[in-house]
Amino acid sequence: MARYLVAASPIPGHVTPMLTLAADLRRRGHQVRLLTGARFRETAAAQGIPFVTLDAHTMATPTDVPHRHLPGLLRRWRIGRAELREGFLAPIAGQFRALTAELNRAEYDAVLADVMFTGVIPLLLAEKPRPAVLACGVVPLMLSSADTAPFGMGWRPRLGRDYTRLNRFVEHVLFRGDQRRLDEILARLGLGAAPHYLLDWPRLADRLLQFTIPGFEYPRRDLPDSVVFTGPLPDRGPARAQSSHWWSDLPATTTVVHVTQGTWNNTDLDQLIRPTLTALSGRDDIAVVACTGGSRTPLGAIPANAYISDFIPYGDLLPRVDVMITNGGYGGVQQALRHGVPLIVAGESADKPEVAARIAYTGAGIDLGTARPRPGAIAAAVDRVLGTADYRSAAAGLAQEIAKTAPFEVISSFLADLEPKPARTAVPASRNELSR
């Protein structure tokens, strides 16, 4: 029996897979504790997972889409910069204090941290023994590569193009101030400068467990050996709501379109859910199932062919869904692909442009290229997906690849082979090349 500390950035889409992983480790007889925000204490307790609370100042908040009048790439850069500062850099010191306090309180064999739990960065740089650290990819692979555009741009790679110079421009020009801010935070903690670009920090971990399949990532000739594709974690969370009576009343021949804005960017349902209801209203051949993620924002008049719920367990819902419309939450997209459901993605914050780009790259759906699509664009995309067999075929291919994975077994085997790490040597001030 081993002892594991699971650390998650206090965002629903990050906590859910990390809690799923913690519950599986507990079922295998290990001692597990979850470190995250207080709002998730009851959810952890329901699965028997002991809890460690992060301080309130380490919390993240949804970033609004500012400057809507700006061109797409400039707007995306400004969003990304705000999110890096608020959700990536600001929590480091507080998360690190909570992490080290727990590691001083009890001995752990390994720390498993989602890639946005940046409090592990100082732990990886400190010159003292530590448990093994496994970064967990709950967002698309964000490591820089000569074969891919910088993370956050939402650009699909072009065959034969070398992106090294563009990556350097982003690091040394666009995000130079944020890299400097990271180094200042580390200096206040008594550490040297980070040896990598800030989004490359998982290179320092003993493993990067990416919760997807290779088929949903871009090919990279310079992929580090530490990256392990586990496959998506199955949706084993407790059902938070049951399907309404209308579910059993739907004819088997009805086309079902599911729309969601997830559990994070769902305060403004006019972004995606309301336009979808408008786009497909009056379509007798389509039933629209909208899940609001618990949002209390009123939707107004509901079309006759629409059904609204806070939550429906994906295991119940997705086998009946023909098309899923989403703002691009990584976990929900993985579950849709598990069931071979083609997707239409409309997202602009956090990792959502990268998720949308990968959907388009794999051929499993359509990237609408905006967080606020017009009803006409949604209707056209739905008709295109329903009328083109290639989308469902591509999604089915990914589903077949996912079906061959055993993520919990893969993770368990790597954990069994890990050992505590001795004190590391000092980190040089200069950063490695992005093309390594």
C-alpha cells in the first residue's frame, strides 16, 4: 500500500478527473488525499477521499472574453495573458505553501498534480529530496514543440513547417513579462530561475500522464520520453441528476443534439446554449438536450423541441446523442469521443481553442472559431455534421482507439515503479532551447 497526494487546481474540469483518479487509487487499497479548493470537499467526502483545503487566495475565476472588437488572434493573446497571470502565476506561492505543509505533515510516495496546479513547480526546483511528481494532462498537451504552434493560439500544425522561431517569439517577446514574473515568484521562494518556458514546466516532472490518446494529439518528433498517453479517464463520478421523464418519451428515430457550456464558463448562457436553442427551434426532426451545468441564469422561453437539465450523466446521455455542441471543455470532449459522437466546438478561453483545433484536425467535428457563434452558423454546422459521414467516421475511429486503453492500469503501473527523488543539483540560469 502506498500513500499518494492528489493536487488539483480548484476548477471543476480539473478536479473531476483528478478526483476520479484518486477514487481509483483508493479502490486499489492505497491511502490518498486530495488537495484542492474547499468547494469540492463534499464531493470528495462522497467518494471517501480525505481532503486538504487550499486557501481562498489560490482560487481561480473564469476569465471573461475582453475586447470583443479586436481581431481574433490579438484577442486570444490578451485572454491568454490574463489567464496566465490569474490562474497560472498568482496561485503558485499559496499552492506551494499548502503542498509543502502537507508533505511535512505526512510522508507520501508520489504527488499527482494537474498541469495547472503550478504550486508543484517550486517543489520540482528545490534542492532537497522529494516524492516522485507526476503531472496530469487535464488539458491538451501544452509543451512547446518545433512541430506545433505555441499553445493557446489554436492553430493546427502544417506539415513540414518548423515552429521553433514562432515559439521563441512567444516566449521572449509576447510573454517575456510573464516569464520574468515566474522567475520573481521563484526568487521570493529562494529558488533560481525556471529552466524552461513557463508552460513547459511538466518537463521537470518524473512523468506527464496525458489523459487522452495519441490520435487526439498532434504528432511531435520531439515529444519527451516522459510523456505517457493513458487514454481518457472513464466518467465514474456519482450521478448528480437523473434524466427527466421526457428522456424515455423520445422516439428512437429522433436526432439528438446535446449542447453544453460545461461547469465553468456557464454564467452567460447567451454564449452558446441560447443561440443553439434558437438555431434548432422548430426542427421536428431534432431534439435539443441542453445541460446548464448548474447555472442559475434564466434561459427565457424554451422551444418545444428542447429539454433543459442541470446535469445528465454522460453514461446515460451520450449513447443517444448524434451531435454534441460544446464550448470545448477537455473532459467532456473526451467523453463524447469515447462514445464516437462528432462535435461542434465554440470556445475562446483557457484551453478551449486548442481543443477546438484538435477536433478539426482529427476530422471529428467542426471548429466554429468563436465563443459566440450566431444561430445561423450553428444550424449550418449541425446540418453539415449530420449530412457528412466523415465526421462520424473520424469520431468512431477515435472511439475505437480509446476503447483499447486502460488508463487506470497504465497509471498504476507507473506509480509502482517510481521512487522518491534525491536532492537535485542547482538549476542553471539560462533556459533550454525550445527545439530540444
